[in-house]
Amino acid sequence: MVRIFVPDVPEFSPLVEAARANTACRVKPHAASYLAIECAGPVEFHRKEMGLKPAIWYGLFTGGIEGVIEQFDRDVVRIVPLTASA
């Protein structure tokens, strides 16, 4: 399982909507003012497809993650479960 903890603010809504559109993911409330994106396995997001500015893109994981960032460049992030990377 991959978990991404995201502040529940408009700046991060493109990531939340992309996760909701992915059938392998679900979005649920987390701690105060945060959402948890949970994905059954590896998940990949594309900055340009979501329309995120670089400043938001590079701050996506300030809320924390459970998993391993396998790829994180200017346009693609791929996160895998801890066990998948070992």
C-alpha cells in the first residue's frame, strides 16, 4: 500500500482529483485539514497532466508518504509500496 498525506487545500486539488480518477486509489479524510491518498500498489502522477506549477509539484510530499519514491523528476513521480522496492 502507498499512502500520500496531502493538505486539504485548493493548491493540491489536482493531485487529489488525479488520485480519485485512478481506480487503484482512494481518497479519505486524515488528520485535521489533511487527506490521505491510498493506492493498492505502485502509483504514478504526471505534473503537466495535472497542471501543477513546479513550486507545488516539488512540495507534494510535505505531508509525508508511506512508500518509496522510485522516480521523481520534473514531470513524473512514481511511488511504490515499501515491500515492492526491496
